[in-house]
Amino acid sequence: MSVLHKKSARLRDEERARLIWLLSTDKAVTSALLGKLTLAERYDEGTLADDLAEVEILVSHLPPPDLADALEALPYAPAPRCGAGARR
């Protein structure tokens, strides 16, 4: 029974790592999920659709604690300041 549990944990680790990799390295996937996809990022909509489908599958397979771990592992990029009045 413990062998099955270890395999399941290893599979979750692999899925979590794949999700982190997709969300942190593929700007088009991230932009599409945020609803900010630019024309330049739509260069290969077939690949983008496949990547988005993979993200959906990975999210559906991961239990909430593993999904939370994956999201917390993503790199943080602070939003740029907007407008001239931002620095006072």
C-alpha cells in the first residue's frame, strides 16, 4: 500500500512542478489566464490552446494544498507604478 502512496505523491510532485514551470516560463499562458493576451503572444494559438488545456488538467488533478503550494512557489513580480503622480 505504501508503494502506491509514494507513487501518488511522486505524481503530484511532478504535476505541481509542471504547473509551476508552465506558469512561470510561458508568458502567453499567464497573459491568457489573466485576460491580457497581446497580439504578439497569439503567434501560435494551437500551442497556446494545448498549454492552457494542460494547465486546466493539472489544476483539476492537484488537491487544494498542492495547488496552493504551486501558486506560492511562483515568482513574484511587483506591478509597475502607473502615472506621473505615483512618486511623491
